[in-house]
Amino acid sequence: MHAFDVLGDPVRRRILELLAGGEQTAGAVSAVIREEFGISQPAVSQHLKVLRDNGFATVRPEGTRRLYAVDPRPLREVDGWLEHFRRFWTPPLAALATELARGRRERRLRGPADPPDERNT
């Protein structure tokens, strides 16, 4: 399965978001996904299997529990592919960051005693 086929599913993307916060038990992942998406535990298990089989997640047993974690290698490959397209959003984001910094600087220079310029016309 291609990486974008794996990541194209919102349930699998959400599972990866959960796992990005750190290793989690299959039960903990299942509880969140069942609540948010209204799918069964076997369906969540299938999504975990797809992530595992395609290298996006690792699993290790700990007693009777199975602990899942993100495997970053395929995400790095996706990131490498996306590099070709970053030029479409990087300059606008940089411009936004500049404008936000300019606004913070202006507020800081105005100081707390100076209210914003209000004109009554």
C-alpha cells in the first residue's frame, strides 16, 4: 500500500496523531477512536494492522498489553516527497510570521499605557 493510501484515511491519521504523543496501548487507542469515529474495536484493530504492516507503527508486547508507537521512517519519506511542494506555502507562511512579529513589536513599543489609536469620524 502506498504511503498516501495509508495516510488518506482519517482514522489512521488520527491514530498516528495519538501515537505521536507517545507509546499507547491498543486499548487506549481503541477507546479514543471508537468514541471519536463510532467504529468497532475490530475495525480499530484493522486500522492498527494497516499502520503496522505498512511501517507507520511499531508494536511491542508488554505482558497482556500491546503497546503501539509511531515509526517515523515512512513519515520521513512522505516529508521528502512533500519537499517539492513546500515552495507553495513556505513564503506565505513566512510573510504571515513577519506581519505577526511586526504587530507584536508595535504593541510592545506602544506600551501598556498607550491605547490603540481610535478615531471618531
